[in-house]
Amino acid sequence: MAHFHLSMKAQPRRKDGGKLSAKSHYDYIARQNQYAHMKGRQEDFVLAESGNLPAWAHGNAGTFWDEAEAHRSPKGTAYREIELGLQEELSLEDNMALLKGFMEEFHIDRYAYTFAVHSKDSTLEQGHTNIHAHLMFCEKIQEVDRPLGPDKFFQRYRETENGERTGGYKSSQDYRDKKMLCTMRKRWAERVNEMFKERGIDAEITEKNNADRYDELVEQGRYEEAESVNRTAAPHLGRAYRNDAIMAKLRDMEEEEMARDNRALNDIDPDTSQEAEQAEMEERVKAFAEKSKQEQMLILFVNDLQIRRLARVLQQERLKERRAKEISQAEGKEASDPLIITASDLDLKMEEEELRLKQLVDDAKETYRKARCEVWEEKPLQDEAITSVLGEDWHKEKQRLLGLQGTLKAIRRHLYDQRTPEEEKAFLRRNRRVMTAYDDCRKKMAQWDKLQADKQGDIDTIYASLKAANDARRKTSNKAYGDLKRKEKQLRAFQNKRVLLKANYEPDDILFAEKLARKVQPYGKVLGRQPLKDLMHGPYQGKEYYLTGEIHFNPEKREWKGLAIRVGDDMDRGKAPVYQVLLREEGPEQDIAIVEAKPTKEKIAMYKELHTERARCQSGKFQKAVGHAKGPEKPFKGASPTPPRPIAKAAVQKLNALMDEATKSETGRVNIHWQDDERRYTKKTEMERTEEELYQGWSM
């Protein structure tokens, strides 16, 4: 538990009952003027900062607090002070960020303020630092639109009947409620704990008292930590006790208390009777009552100090144990869960990459289509330039002329068709109407041509501008086309390499493997998931067999058949030989036992496979026979599906590396990586590749 302290009070009083001067308090916390060379005090000063001072203070906090005290009414307060315990576990920058964030959250930075940070080595706890902040602020709410000098700044706020503001500024009432202090204490603890979590520091603070903290820890089952707070908090000694004589006396009392504890620990035959403990307690209470008030406070302080030290040691030990456990678990996981990558794993990864490349090609096609649609042909570009100068009427007349020309061509194609007299009359009337409209349109276009000749300079200028923009779009289109072709080529090459990979390797061929056990061990896991100790198992001819799948019952022969692996067998590339076992009821108690075990050609992996979803093997030991003669099967638990296993980051990185290697290889092969003392797997693969290259192209 880290240190927590937050208190707030209005302008404190001196011993004579008068209020402590605001200027004197500022000088003290900022180590200014008469406090600048105070013995033993200037060394603990870290920094001081002031803000939101009025213009008339000219950035000098001393001037502001001097005026605040000079204009304070006899019963008024010039400032309010908050004392904050900062955290030695955090850097000065983090502590400053906490302090300023706290001020911003509670709007203290809107008032004229000064804070000072003090830090010094703890007098009683060696190796620890007492770092804290004094924050004093004036509760006057400054008005930007009504700047006031020092004579009016601190006066009482008034308003006329018309709502006109006169006098000084309003004084805030926000910080006078006890609920505000409770809220501040809670938020300060939350802010510090959030910072601890961000920095990876295993510590926390709380604003709760010892009694509430005790109940909370007991509910969480943290009994040892609960006992460390099961006490009355030590009294605050105050500045009156902080002198060399008192410190020496505290150390002597602490040594005496530790010596008493050591004597009790070294007592070989202690009297632990209830009467003896009661007598010792009464003696200590009597001795405590005879002490002076000062000595009693010192005794309570020493006892509390010892308990707090014990709690800190307990917390540090727990942290060391937790870290050691995490390291041990991490090392154990690496040892029991080696990374295995097969050809099917790589093919699935390449399938994902192929889908990604296809999407890139589709995106490139759409980009090229849009870019190509933006490019104009030469004739429409010229017409657009003319339309820009002559207007839409020219464009409409031009379109009308083209339409009439098309109609005349269609009429000429049917000029000599066979028609009835009535059809012939209708055809001639339509022909005359089209010719009349065509002649009229040609006359109008002749006028437009004359106007176009007059405006040709303007048309050429606009045409040049349109052509430049069109050339830029054409360049973009050509670039998009080139990008599309590159992506299509990349996709075809990748697809070819994937085909080669499938041709070169069987799906379960291992392409990468970390070091695996060479023999089947009792602590192994089937498929890297199901521990052998959880499987049904039994002996046969001095060897232990573990069932790895469903058990099939034959009601006629009253026997069971299943598959199993045997402890001690050699494994080939991380796979264990599989046996077919026969089980019957044996002995006077009709126990189920293995009566036969035959080797098969099958093998089962003793490592985790990245993408394969397989059912978990049966669990439990062989059960004794029960009265189920009429039943068709023994009550064995069947296989249950296992959810897909997420791929670890290391596996993704290795798959990416293998995929890059496969795509760069001309043959679609990769180097087999088997991290083992024996290199026979790599050598065998190299020999196979040499033979294939040697006989490539030969035929009988």
C-alpha cells in the first residue's frame, strides 16, 4: 500500500490564535525571503509554481499574497490550502501531471494559486522519500470583463438594484462543503492508482480508513493484508516533535521494541497460557498509562510505524512471488507448447494472402474504371470548347443536324422498297418534311459556322485548357492501368507459387518446428491440448497405454476397441505411434483392462497444430464394471469439440517469413527448420530435393 494523504483547510491559525499570514505561508512553502536559508529546510524544496495571477501582480506571486493578506477582513480568509501526499514510486513528471490534472478537474487552476513541491529522505524509514505538495489558492472568482486593482479585488461583491456589479469579486463556496473534500480524496486515490497501472507499478492507495479497508480486504480474502491495517492509525506528531532529541528518542524506542520481539522469538519454552498473556497485557497497559502524553504518542507512532513497515515488506514479497510465478509459467509454456508449422498451415496463410491480393486487384480495377471514364475523346473535347464560347444553342443545333442526317440515311436505304400507293404517298410526305427540316438546319449551322470563325481565338484558348486537363486525366488513367496490370501479375505469380507448394508437400509435412520431446512422456499432451494424465489409461505387458479416441463397444463379445498411445515410444517428427487396443472385463471384480495392443500405421501429434480443429480425447481412468449387463455400452465419456485456438504472434511472424520464402523460391520450396540436436530431418529433405533436381526431366 503506497502513501495516501490529502487534507484541505481554510487559512490556518498560529499558536496565538491569529491567522497565519498568506504572504508568510507563501514564503515558507516557496522558501522565499526569511525562509530561503532556513537550516534543514531549503534542502527539501523541489519547485514552486503560480498561475492565474491578476495583471497588477505582474507575475509575482509574493506581491499577490501580500496584497491578499493586507486587504483581508479580520474574520475573512485570504486563501485555502490543500496538502497532497505525492508518490515516491512515480517520477517527478508523473507527480506533476497528477497534481495539475487534479487542479484542472476541480477547477482550482481558474483561481490565483501557488503550489510548492517538497521532497526529502524519510527520517524514520531509511530508503524512502517523503514527497508532498502544498497548494494554496484564493477563492475570489475573477471576471475577465471587469479587471480590478488590488484595492477592489478583495472587497466584498455587491450588485445594485439594476444588476450592476460593484465592489470586489465573488468568493467561491464550492470548497467549503465537507462532501467536496471526500470527493477530492476519492478522485485523488483513483488518479494515482490509474497512473500506477499505466506505469506497471504493483501498488495502490486508498482514501478509506483502516476499519473500512480491513472489511474490504477480508471480503476479498486477503487476510494477511487485512491484519496489517487492523489497527488504530498513529497520531500525527506535528512540527513540535520534529527535532533531533525526539528523533533520537523514537529510534531508541523502536530498537527497544524490536529487542523485545527478538527475545520473544528466541524464547525456547515460552509461557503461552491465557493467564500469562493477560498478565503481560495488563503490565504493558499499566506502563503505558504511567507515561506522559508525549511519550504515549511516541509509543503509538512507533507501533504504527512497525506495522506499516511489515505491510510494505509483505507487499514486496508478494510482488516477488507473483513475478517469479509469471516467469515460471512463461518458461513452462514455452517448453510444453513448441511452435509447429505444417504445409497446410502455410497454405491457409497463403490463401488469406491470395484473398487479400484479389481484393487489391478488384480495387485497382474500380480505380482504373473511374479514371478511364474521366478521359474525353478528341471530338467531344472540341465540341465542349465550342459550346463554352457559343453556348448550348449551338450544341443543340449541332445535335439536331446529326439526328436529321441519320434519318436521311435511313430513308435512302428504303428509297426503292416496294410500297402500296398510299404507303408511297406517306413516305414522300415524310421525306419532304425531313428534307425541309434538314435544309433549315443547314442554314442555321452556316450562321453558327460564321460566328465560330469569328470566335475561333477564344475557342482555341479554351480548347487548350480543356486538353491540358484531359491529358492529366489520361495520365492518371494510364497510371491506374499500369498499377492494375502489376497487381494482376503479382496475383498470378502468387497463385502459381501456391500451386507449387501444394505439389511439393503433403498437408501434414512440417516446415518449421521447435525442439520436441523424442519419446512419449506421461507429462505430454495429445495434440498439445489434452494432458495424458487426464486420459483413460491402463497397463499392458509392463507398458502404460493412454486412450486417444472413442471406444466402440461390441455387445456380443462384451469387449471394447479403441486407439491408444504408449508411454516410452519413440516419436517421429513430434508424432507418436498409435495402437489399436482391446479391452475386456477381467478378474473377480470384473475390472476393465487392456488384453491386446496392436500397432497401426497411424500417428498422432503431440504438439499443438495451428489451424486444425480436433475433438478432445476421452478423459478419466478405466472405471470398474457396474451392473449394466443389459446395456449396450459402458458409460464412457465421448469426445467433445474444442473451440478454435487463436494463433500466437510468434506463429504469425514465422508464417509470414515462410510465405515470403515460398514466394521468392523458383521451385515453390522452403528450407525446413527443425530446431533439434539431430539434423536428420533437414538432411533427408535436402537429399530428396537433390534427387528430384537430378532426375528432373528424365523418363523411362
